[in-house]
Amino acid sequence: MSRFFLRFRQAISPLLLFALFGSFSTAVQANFGSIAGSITGPAGFTPCDSAGYCPLMVETYYWDTNAAQYYPANSVPVEPDGSYSVELPMGIYKAVPVDLSGRNHFTPGMQEGVQLTAENGSAVVDFMAAPMGISGRITGPAGFTPCDSAGDCPLMVETYYWDANSAQYYPAVRVPVEPDGTYSVELPMGSYKTVPVDLSGRYHFTPGMQEGVQLTAENGPAVVDFTAAPMGISGRITGPAGFTPCDSAGDCPLMVETYYWDANTAQYYPAVRVPVEPDGTYSVELAMGIYK
């Protein structure tokens, strides 16, 4: 009898082990789920930089009902095709995309309340990426365009990043202004100063610069607009009661002539001459410089 039971036990032992551990494995799998998805962006977007480094991550946080707050769970890298997948125990989670290079922001910035349950063990959470940076538009008076009559557009926007260690700004990126007055510059997260520049010296801007422009994961890109006005000299010629620049025949013989200072020759040269209006006003557009 003992020999029979020994053979019987040897025969059923593998079946018992399979049943026990198979059930355990199934139970473990049933207690886990996954959050997966993809991060997409504009045409040409890739999570990897030009050197092949992929700085995008997805961080997950689990919800603790006792403490009523989220705690770090797991983080996974985003694949070169933009996909990601993270295995997690059943529960409630928050998924947060992160760009370690600081060059992209995401929509949505996070996804809270992601449920992993026995009935629904997996969740799909996708994100949209867009370059971090500063954009805006330079506008001006009627007929204003950043381009001159020859089609040259001399307006630029310069950016400077704030270095907290040295407590000063340093040059970052400089971009041209488009013919419609718009500009856009991609920048990593940080604090910046933007400065509009007219290489022709014909315009001045309001504001002359914008400091403390913050690019953060929470706020995303920033919009900074400027208003341009022609550089020049204007004024009015007045006189005694009844004075007018025009004579009785309606001819207005008053003019204002301008002359620019040439530092190389140390003398003035003729610049622009404009008529005085019937109300005594005049205005002449001039590039930056010293005038008479």
C-alpha cells in the first residue's frame, strides 16, 4: 500500500504544483494592470533629440485614500516612437509626462483619477507635446510692416536667459520677425527677457523689453507682443495770435529741415526735409542717430 501511495503522490505532485502556482500567478496578474499610451506632437516631432537621446518620461503616482493625496509610484521612459507602458497594482493613479530637457510642454499637463480595477485592468492615456518657447506679434500704425519697400525685414526679437547663480541675463536665441509681424522662438524652461530690435533703426517699441518671462511645465509657452512706432522728430511751430504757416493764398511756405551727424567726418549732412502743416505741426521719420 505504501508503494502505491508513493507512486500516486509522485504522479499528482506536478499537477498540484501547477494548480497551486498557476493559480497564484493568475491571482498576481489579476492584481496588476497597466497604463499605456503615446505622446504625439507637431510634424517632425520625436521624443529623441538629434543625438538620439530620448528625454521624455511618464511618471505615475498612486492615490492614498487614507492620506488623501498622491504618492510616487513608477516612472518609465518614452520610446522613440512616442509610446509608453507602465505596469501597476490595481488602484487610482495620476500620470504625468515629463521632458527632462525642458523643451516641450504637454496637453494635458497630467491625467488624474486613472482607474485600474479587476474589471478594467488597463487604461490608455495619451498626451500632446508642443515646443516650449516664446511667441508674439509686433504691430504698429496703419500700413505698418516689418519689411521695407525692398522686401527686407530688419526686425528681430532677441531673447536672454536669466542665470540665477550670477543674477544676470545672458544671450539665448535671436529670431527674425515675419512679414506679418509674428515671431516664434523655441526655448527650454526658464526665465527670459525678450527685446525687439530694428536693424534699420526706423522704429522704437512699446514696451522696449519684457523681463521675467517664465516658461514652466505648468504654464507652458508665453506670448509677448510689442507695438512699433516710427522713429523720428516731430513738433509744432507757433506764433502770435492769428499766426498760420499758410499765407492768404493758401500757400504754406514753412519747412523743417533735418541734418544727421556723421561721427567719422565730425559734421552734419542733409537728411530729410518736410513741410509744416496748416496747424503748424510737422513730423519726420528718421533712423536712430544724432540730428540737427
